[in-house]
Amino acid sequence: MNQRSRLSLLVVQIFILTLMVALLGRLFYLQVAAAPKYKDAALSIQSRDVINPAIRGLIVDSSGVPLALNRVGLAITVDRIALDEQSDKGVNVLARVSNLLGLAYSDVYRATRLCGELPKYDKAGCWTGSRYQPIPITKEADPEIALQIVERTFDYPGIGATPVAIRNYPGYAGVNAAHELGYVGPVTEEDLSGKNGRSYYRSETIGKTGLEYQYDSYLRGTAGIRTVIVDRKESITRESQNTKPISGNHLVTSLDVRLQSGVESALSDAVRRARASGHPADSGAAIVMDVRNGQILAMASYPTYDPNSWEKGLSVSDARALFSEKNGVPALSRPLQGMFAPASTFKSVSVVAAANAGYNLNATYNCPSEIQVGNRAFQNFDSKPLGRVSLKKGIAVSCDTLWYQIAFDEWLRDGGLNPKTNPNDYFFKAAQGFQVNKKTEIDLPSELAGRLADRTWRKNWYAENKDFYCNYKDRAKKNQLTPFLLELARENCLDGDKIRAGDAVNFSIGQGDTVITPLKLTQMYAAIANGGKIWRPSVAKAVVSKDGKILKKIDAKQLGTLPATKATLDFLHESLREVVTGGTATGAFSGFPIAISGKTGTAQVFGKNANGTLKADTSWFASYGPTQNPRYAVVMMVSQGGFGASVSGVGVRKIYETLFGVTGSKVDPAKAIFPDGRPPSTIPKISPATKVKVTP
Amino acid sequence: MSSLSSRSIYRRRSRGSVFAGFDPILTGSVAALLVIGTLLVYAATRDWYAANNLDPEYYLKRHVLNILIGLLLAWGTTIIDYRLLRAYTPIFWGLGVLGLIIVLIPGLGAEVNGAKAWIALPGGFQIQPAELAKISIIIGMSMILSERTHDSNEATSRDVLQALVVAGIPVIFILLQPDMGTVFIISASVVTIIAISGASSRWVVALLLIAVVGAFGATKAGVINSYQVNRLQSFVNPNADVQGSGYQLRQARITVGSGGFLGTGLFNGPQTNGRFVPEQQTDFIFTVAGEELGFVGSAGILLLYLIILMRAFSIARRANDPYGRLVATGITAWFAFQIFENIGMTLGLMPMTGVPLPFLSYGGSSMFATLIGFGLLQNVHARHR
């Protein structure tokens, strides 16, 4: 062998040695340095978690009657992965299945699209879960049809049928309570992101709103997890863990199905009556609260929807209808989300303000037909002059002008348009004492806080809107350039940051920029009734385990005390009784055998309806009863319902009739919802079979 | 006269001790790999076959049969004097080329994974002529480059050109299948043989350049078909094609990496038992070692290969004549590049090609060819003294 060959052989040998060392190095990297990463990757390839959702706990009323329970249904599910693999992306199969189930193809198509796959402006009906879980297109299939699908898997590739637990709202005693109960649905990507501080498994059904959402962690239970090791064909080779699901706990509420049902029909009656007299009556709310602890005994929102519609499979048009303006946005819960000017019901706040400002509550006050405030005349509601009246009478007949005078005087005393550095602000402070600008803190999601149009609010408002009003001619739409609006814009630009005389007098009668929810007003009147305690309203009373143990009691919580002396409250009690005996609500309560106290309210609303008509007044009636030893605060509001007394006043009377077992002018204590006059304080035994108590 | 007498001396020695000439280190290492390979093939197929209601020992049995036949061939190759073999070289070469032509004839050649690389035989057996063609090329080139028709001790350009024709004809047919992995391995071996033959170093440089330009040009001109381009691209970006060749590469890497330092233990790899790596008993056999035997076992296998290769180099170095040396070097290069290509592919260092791992992979043709190669190494070793 010559020298060159020898050298070449050595070079080749070294080269090959290098290659082998390179392999060894790479092997070291993969198996030692990066091994944890690859071990994780391998685990995610091999293991599948099969989530076995727990049985959801029941929601029951205060005597144990189920408001929400579980039922077994037959779901027809779609496997999107299998569908997408088909040459036509499953169009043909979906069409045939829709046909078989008697569903609209477009609904089924949308129901099987992930929300991200549909255009932003039109996502109604989309699937909120993931591509990898079976997507139910109905949960209540006819077993015959389901069998057809299962037997002919070849004709229906990617379609399956499986028994599922369906959340069911049985509606005993005709109860609806859709807004309070809420509904359940599949976990969405957003839910999984942990933004709301809760953690879920992908195939769980979770509470989406209402009590179902609020107490989801108790109701949902703990899902069972079965982790299996699969092979490439996804067949299971072994099981690595299997935990059994733990059923959810039950939720006992303070609601009573019979009362709830009665309140719902009283509300829809009120709406019907308002419509019969020509008002649009687009929405309403009615609430019954225990004034001694804040427990909600009934709460209704109009319009409403079928709480079972989600589980039945919401069609696209159903989903749209829930949010349509034309239908009054049934999805909105009026008691906690409807914001309305409280009108004369707010005069109770003004009484406290006047008393604190040193006005003699037992004196007489002038009630002319109008009061000149600056360059504007502010009129009585029906422009009737009443002469000098006692304050009590003034409240009973709802005189506005006497409040204008007091508010205007106080405004001047605080410095008018050039306020003192430390103004008394008796009216604003009284409202703050009633916690008008705070949430009631009810145990339901999405509550809105009221808006108290005091000095701070006005400054913030001005900072945000100054630009608009000071450039109104350029910024406003053509149809907004009316002389009145132009003048308003000019004024707003000029001194929109200040409380003007008009703002001050409007505030005293609950008009203007101050708006509150019906629930807030209920909380306020409950506080008046009970001697000044502001309770946190609550729907839930307790969480009870499957074996009947009380796991958590939701205790009453006092949020504050009204800024009123006993004398002031006593005067207020007399006045509110006078409203019913010799005031605006006398007609509504004529012949009613139990003493009730309350206040009507008829709030003017500015603006127009979609059809161009001017908005009708908000009808309010806020009350408590019995007058002596009050137990219940009852409030009804009908938006665009017209007069407070004739619409809401009568509605509230109907609620009291149900509560106390009144027929005509007779009381039958046996027919009362709570025969001893007290809502139950004990926690009932829980069984899905509990029946509604039948009153004779 | 002298040639006759020397031949008889060799015959005598070989007749006297059939196994005496065996290199114990080389033989021991190969034997160890054959045993490990048998276990790995069984581990790769047992659970999956059992789960699909097939004979779990199907591959084990066939693999052992392949090894036995291969050993017989190796033994046969060892006892015949390689210089006698040299006389029959043209016949072997011709048979190799014939096999490669048959593969391309529709109806006779079977297409697997986009390549016409197989001749189907009765009884479910298949032959891959390209595997055996490697041997034909190595011994053919060695013959031409070691024949001295002139005084010089070095191969002339004329020799080199002849050798390239000998290698080129089968390579063209393999390109037509196409089987780029084998072409790569043959090319690397050809360059190595020419370098060792003592030919001008300009030849070596020129051939390396041609190889690089050729590889680049082939990709551009579309000689490499789309499935190969896919494989090459998925090598560059393995996440691009989740279920295709990128998927295989990714799965292979995850399987090896998840084995960690000690591995999951033989027969206990969940990736292997779940069959997440396709063709695991053949081209991806090293992933089984990676997962179940861990770094310790896989590095052990690499060490065995290293011992075999280094032993083969020393055999080449000590060979008595240029022919033996070239044959030994050619086989060493073939083994080395095939090992590197296969394990490199498994570990994500090389593009994906369908090349089996010598001594470990399931597959008759490959097993026969590598064992014949081993036999040739032994042959050269036995006659160097």
C-alpha cells in the first residue's frame, strides 16, 4: 500500500469516527439533555383523558321543590374530525341527519361550527366547545331515530348517539325563573383560559349564568377522570387512572315556586294591562324580598324565555330572538340589569334628605302647579295646584313642586352654580346613604350598579362628553340638530360640569340622570321597612350535600344603615301608608284586607322607540307589608307601562294577594304562601320527587 | 507457477481451520447486534400484532430465519478465497444489474412507498436487488482498480473511469426506482474506494463536487420525485406535515427522546407498543432501542458499530493485496454510511430515506447483504497473514 492510500484510509477512518461521535452527541442531547421535553410529548401522544362529568346538584326552593334537576336524554352527536375528512366536508351527511331529526339544516350546520369559524357579526348558534369532543345537535332525540342512526353507521359516518344527562327546569307550579336559575352549557375556550378564575375540564357542562353560574363550583361536583393509554389507531391499550365522579351538591334557595309563579303572572298581567291601555310596556320586573334578611322570595323579569331551550338545542332564530330589541331582549334580567329613573319612589330618599337638612316634617308646604327655577318652569306631574299641604299628604298625592322648592332652596344655599367648598349636599348624601350608586351585591352574576348623578359623577361625565357638546354641530347626526337639542348642547358645553338648578330639582323627584335597578329599589324599601338596615339580597340559602349535610349557609349580610333617625323613618312609614289609604295608590288597594305601605312612581323617559313613537313613562310601585311588623318588600316596574298606580300598583296588589292568601277582600290564612306569615327558616330535605304544596 | 502455489497454500490454510480465521472481536460484535436486533424486532411487533389478532411472533420467526440464511451466506462467503471470488465478479455484477432491471419492469417489481425497489417472490417473500447490488459494485470496482496492467502501483485515470462505469450502471437503475438513500450510500462508498485505490486526489475532489452538484441539481430538476422532496423538506421542518413524513420523523425523535437515560425496559415502551412510529421493525428499529433501552442501550449499540467499523479498518489496513483492501474498505464505507444515514434519520440529523440499519433491521435482503459483507470482511481478514 502506498503512502497516499495509507493516508486516505486514515482520513476516511477519522471521518467515519467523527460521524459516529456526532450520532452519539445527538443521542445524548435527545435522551439526556432534552429527555423531559420528549417524555412530555410522548405522554401527550399516548394518553387521553376521558372526562366523566359528575351529576349536577339540584336547585330547590325554600320548601325543597326542585327548580332544576337532571334528566336522561338521547343526544345525537357529530364528530367534526370525521366530518371534515369526508370529501364534501360532511355536507351530505349533515343534510340527511337534519332531515331525519326534523331540524333545519342551517341550524345543524351552525351548531356544528366552532364559534371561530363563523363570521364575527353573526355567531348565533355556534358550538362553544372544541373540535375534539362530540358536538350534540340535539339532546332529545327520538330513540327510534337514534337507533336508525346507530344501526346504519355506514350511512351516517361521523354521527353518533349517546345517552346524556340533561339539565331540566321542570317549571313546577308554572314557574319560569329563567333569569334567576340561569342555564348550563359546554365549556368554551374562554372558560378554559381561566380568566374567570375557575378551572374546568373540556367536556364538562358548566353553569353559564344565574344561580347555575354563581354556585357552579358547588353544583357541578367533581368530574371523574379516566386516563387511558392509546395506540396509533386510538384504541385503548391500558388504563392509567380512573377516578369516579363525585356528584354535585344541592343548592337551597329562598325562592318559593308558588310565589315565584304568582309574581311572574302578576308581572305579565301588569304588562298586558299596560298594553291594553295603549302603552308599549316593553319590559318589566317584580321582586319580593324578606325585609328581615334580604332573602329573595321571588323575582321575575319580563320578557322571559324557556330556560330549557338551551338544552333542547337552541335554533339560530331562537338565539337571535333572545337578544332582539323587537322582542325586548328577553336575555336581559330586568331586576338586576334594567336601569330606570326611580321617579317619585325616590321621594323617600328626599324625605330623609329634608329631615337631615332640618326641615320640619310635620309642617305644611306649598304645592303650586309649577315652580319657576331660574328661567324654566317646573310643573307638578298633572299640573294641579294643591295649595298648602302637610308633607305627609304631599307625599301621598305625590306633589312634585314642594320638593322642587326645597331642592332649589338647598341648591342655592350650597352656592348654586358656584358651589361652596364644602356643600351640604343633603340630597346627594341621603342617596349615598341609601347606597344608590352601589351594587346590591346579590348572589347573581352581571348585576349593574345604579348611577347617582351627584357632583363627582357630573364632573366625570363632563370630562367625557365635553368635546361632543362643545362641537355639537359637527359631531351630532342631522336629525339631532333640533333647536331644543342645540340649546341643550350649548348649556351642557357651558356648564355641564356643574350641578345646575334643574339637575338639583329633578334629582329630588327621582328624574334626570339618576337611574337604578328594580332590585336596588327593593333593597332600599326593605331598609325603610325594617328600620334602616340595608341587607345584601340573596337567592341562595344553603349548599347541602348529597347525604343531606349542610355544607355552607349563606348568611344574611348587612351592608349599611340608612342615614335616618327613628323619627324620620316613623314619618316615612306613616307617609307611605298614607299613599295607600289616601293617596296615589288608594284605588289600586281599595278593599285590600291587609295594611300595605308603598309609593307609586311614574318616570318620564326621553328618547324614542324604534318605531318613532315617544317613549312612554316607567311605571313603578315600591312597597312593603304588612305595614305593622313588615316582612316583605315588593317592587314592580313596567318599562313604558304608563302610570305607577294603575299598572304596577295593581300588579303589586296581586302579589300580596298570593302572598297572604287574599281573595277579593277576604284573607284565608290557609291559602297564604307562608301560613304563619314567615318564610321557612329551616333547610328542607332534598329529593327530586318533592312535590309542590297544594293550598286548598 | 508462483500464483498456483500461493493459491494452494491459501486453500490448505482455509481447509484446515474453517473458523480459525475468524476475527473474534468483529464476530462477537456482529453476533451481539444480531441478538439485540432480534429482541428489538420482537419488541417492535409483538404487542401490535397481538392487539390486532395476528401472530405476535410473526416477525420474530421470520427475522430469525433471515439471520440463519444470512449466516449461512456469510459462512459461504468466508470460506471461499476472495481471490477466487474475484474471477466470478463479472457474473455477480451482471446478476446484480439484472435484478435492478427486473425491479423496474411493471408486473415484476413491487412498489412500496413510491419506490419500485422490490421483486415479489412466491410465498410472500420479497427481494430488494439494490441491497445486493451494493456488493456487486464494491467487488466490481475493487477488481478493476486493483488490476495492474501497467507498472504503476496506483490506479490510473483509465482505471478510475472504468470503475465509475461499473458503479454508474447499477446506480442509474437505482435512481430510476428511485431509492436515494441507497444511491447516497453507494456514492459515498465509491468515493471512498477510489480514494483508497491510490488514484489522483483530483478524482476524489472532482467526485465529491459532482455529488454535491448532482444532489442539488436533482432536487431542482425534479429527478427526485415529490415524495422525496417532501421527505427532504420535512427533514428541514418536521412540523410542517403532521401526518406525512414529518410526522414519522417527529414521532421517531419523540420516541427516542422519551426513553431517557435508562429507557423504559425492553417490551415496555408505550410509544413502541402503541405503534406510533411507522415501519418501526425495519427503518426505524433504532427508535425501539432508544425508547426501551434508553441512552445506555442506544449508546451501547453505537459502540458495537464503532468496534465493527474500527475492526474493519484494521482488516483493510492489514490486507495482503489491493483487491482485498479495496473490498474491505468499500464494505466498511458502506456499513458506516448506512449506519449514519439510518440512525441520523432517526435522530433528526439526516433526511428521511428508506435505508435499513445493518444487522438490526428486519428485512431479508438487507440482512443477507450485510452478512455477506461481514463474510467478505472475515474472508479478507482470514487471508491477510
